[in-house]
Amino acid sequence: MFSVHQHWDPLKVCIVGQSYPPEFYSWITVSHVRSLFEKIAIETEEDYQHIIKKLESFGVDILRPDLPSVPFIQGSFQPPPMCPRDHTVMIGNNFYTDNLTMDAKLKKFYLNVKDSTWPNCNTVDDFLKLPDYIQTECKTVHKIDDNVFHHPSPYKKIVEFVKQQGNNVKTVDNYNINGAMVSRIGKDLYFGTESHDQDQDDYKTYISQEFPNYRNHIINTKGHSDGTYCPVTPGLIISLKDVPTYKDTFPDWEVVYLPGQSWAKVAPFLKLKEQNKGKWWIPGFEHNQDVIDTVEQWLGHWTGYVEETVFDVNMLIVDPKNVLVFNYNKTVFDAFARYGITPHIVPFRHRYFWDGGIHCVTSDLHRDGMRQNFFPQRG
């Protein structure tokens, strides 16, 4: 059975994301824009393969999600499964995902609209065998999402594989239960927030019910927590300057704040921010209107918010002595040296376009280790 109790335990099984191949972009009619996206696609997969090779050198088994079988639905392209961390997380031996399979989507929809006289329905095949009047009402009155029938989850095979290991698989909706928002520190779970004004009472109620055997904490990260701070090893946190003190959540741990000059590396992005709301950046094409128009018209909903991952806190811990990072930072590397940790730089050349750090584009399914108690004073 797979499990993850601490995210610095030795990594054994990991998901690595997937992007569209270069031929996907044949629909782009402007030749130099098409060539640009084809180049991005080629280099992105090359960088994924570099990450995979590095992980395999540590004995890690790799799984990859599937690409959408029908990329174009309802007037827009479906985003590729670039960042599995945003949609999956293993907590203990329970696997959580917000990417439901077609059958799970259908079952959830049907339970919400089902009349008491209607027969049960658990799969798409069941639905297609229902009387015509029920199907018609679901489609015309309740507006069933066509994606239920045409867009299976890219993580379907992975979900089935996890089930074969004996793990429970749970689907979540409307709560931030994914690897980008949850830090797993033994008996303590730390949950990030989407915004300052998120309803924390409702959030706390859900978390306490779902994770009754943990000590649960909410940290006001205003977005993905893995773009805000990283507990690298017991006693060490790498964090941004604007994060509140950790004296209550991680008492007596060293917190290394990153210097603000990281923004100098992406100064051109700031000029483009007015046009694209800070969601993406391709170095060298900040003012190419053809590229801007193409991304905003067709691909804008793919992109996240670059500012979450500009700073180098988005890291993948392979084991207590090895960490994967995308670039060099003296402050971080000096802290690693004090704790006997070796950083390994892997490339991801279009990180700012895809808005995905090394933590985002992976998701750990299994790590060796039992659940520990790092704060025994909490009882």
C-alpha cells in the first residue's frame, strides 16, 4: 500500500506532468507563433525527461497522466495535465483528487438531480441505458456537463493503479485538498488558503471531519502554499518575506527568508503584467502582439499566476539529503549546506509560461516512512 506521511521521506513513486506535443499546435495559422509554441512543447518535454531521469537515478518509479482524448471542447482547448500536484495528494494512505473520472462525475451529478422514482446510476453506461425522458431532463433542465461524456480525467489510469495498491481514493470538491495546498508533517497537516477572505470556519469544519486523526492547521498563504513556503527538513523552512511568523505553527524551526532581488530576474514580466494579469511570460516575446493575442484568446485559462512561483520555494524533496530545484539561490544553498542537504538543479525552461515549479509538476504517491510526531508538546 502506498503512503506519504512526511514529504522529506525517501521518494519511491511519483507522478510527473505531461504537456501537448508540438504537432498539437498545427491549428495556429501564424507561422512564427506556431513555431514558438512547437519549440515550447519540445523543450518542455525535454525538461520533463531530465526530471524523470534524475528521479530514476534515485530509484523513483515514474507515472505520467494521459493527455485529453478530446482536446477541444465547448469552444476552448482543455489544459494539459502539466501540474499533477494541483489536483492530487496522498495523505497517509488516502489518495485525494479533484479530477473525477467520467463515471465519478456522472454519479455525483446524478445524485444531485435524481428524482426518488429514478433508478440508480453509477456509470456513464448506466446513464445511457436510462429512459429517454430522464436523459432529456438531465440534459435540458439540469444541464449535465458534456465533459462527463467526452473528457475523462487525465489521472484515471493513475487512480486505478493506486486502487490496485490497496489505497482508498477520495474525490474532493470546493476545498483545497491537494498537494499544492497541504504540507504533510507527520501528525500535523498544514492547509493553505485561497485568499485572505476565505471562510475559515467552514474550511476548519471540513478539515477536522476529514482528518480527525491529525492536528490540523490553517496558514493564510493567499494561494498555493508550495509557492509560499517549504518545510525542507525537520527544523528548516524556506519562506517568502511577506509570510507571517512561524513561531506558533513551527515552533523553534529556523526560517530562511529569500531576498527580494529574485524579481530582477523577471523584470520584463512586470511590463507584460498589465496585459495578461500576471498569468504567463515567454522571455523575449513580451511585446509580440501575435503571441499575446494567441495566448490570451486560446490559452489564457491554462495559465496560473506567475507570482506564486517566482521565488525559489517550490522544491521537490527526494529524501532527507537531496532536493530538486530549478535554479541557484545562494541563501537557500547555504541553508542546505548547514543541514547536510545536496541541491540538484534540473531545467524547466518555460517555467514562467506554464507557471509550474518542480513541486507543482510532480506529485508524490509513495514515500518510505511511518508517521512521526514532530511536536510532541502538542499532545
